[in-house]
Amino acid sequence: MRSVAFKRVERALVGRIRLFTTADSSARMALVRQHGTNPELLVRAACTDLRMRYTTRNRDLPGSPDLANRARAWAIFVHGCYWHRHGGCVKASSPKSNAQFWTAKFERNVERDRATRAALVRRGYRVLTLWQCEVESTKTLAKRLRLFARVLGYS
């Protein structure tokens, strides 16, 4: 198995340490979707069932929420437990190779999520974060969304 150097952008996270990854790992990580994931599609369907109107093109809002309604000022993020470090979740494991790089990357993701949420709240938005493991349980998803919809004034 041949190792290749990480991209320059990623190397900036750990300074001058030279990181390597296998071609298999790189190809596998390139397949990870950012939008239109199965958990996100499940949340969209549940919001539609609750008659919560939303948009999915939200690049003008801080953090580009997965779903948002500007008129009612709410936003929903559907976070993967691995990438966004869901505390206490078994899916939030850490790779053993290049541990320093991954630790820095995950810490940056968590900090960016915190800053994004604060920026939306400052704009007057109500923000809900749904985790991948919660979405996999239709019962948990329905309960969280019904509560959020009730707080927002949906019937």
C-alpha cells in the first residue's frame, strides 16, 4: 500500500509535520458527501410532514444550514457524529494514523459549529442541531422536530 502526501490546505492544521495517507483512505474520504446525505433527507421528509417550509440553499447564512426558513428565522443543522464530534457517541471515533492532524481538524470543526450557531442566534434565528445517530431513530427525530416546531409556533 503506497502513501501519498496530504493536501497543502490540510497540512496547515498541524504546521510543518509531513502527513501521509494511503490512496485507499484518500479515495474513501473523497466519497463522503457534504449535502443530500441520507440523514439530511430524512430530516427534510420529517419537516415536510410537519408542514415546516424550508430552503436548502442557504449559503448566505452563517454556516450554510442544511434547512432554514428566513421568514420564521429558524435553521436546522444535520451533523454527522464523526465529523462534528457528537459527545459520548460511538460514531465519534478518531483515526489512529495522523492523530495530531485529526485532533486539530475535529477541534476546528467543533469551534466553527459553535461560532456558526452564535452568529445565527445573534441574527435572531432559532437553531436546532440534529445528530446523525438521532436521525436514524425515527421516533427520536419526530420527537425533536415536533418540539422544535411547537417552539416556532407551528401547530
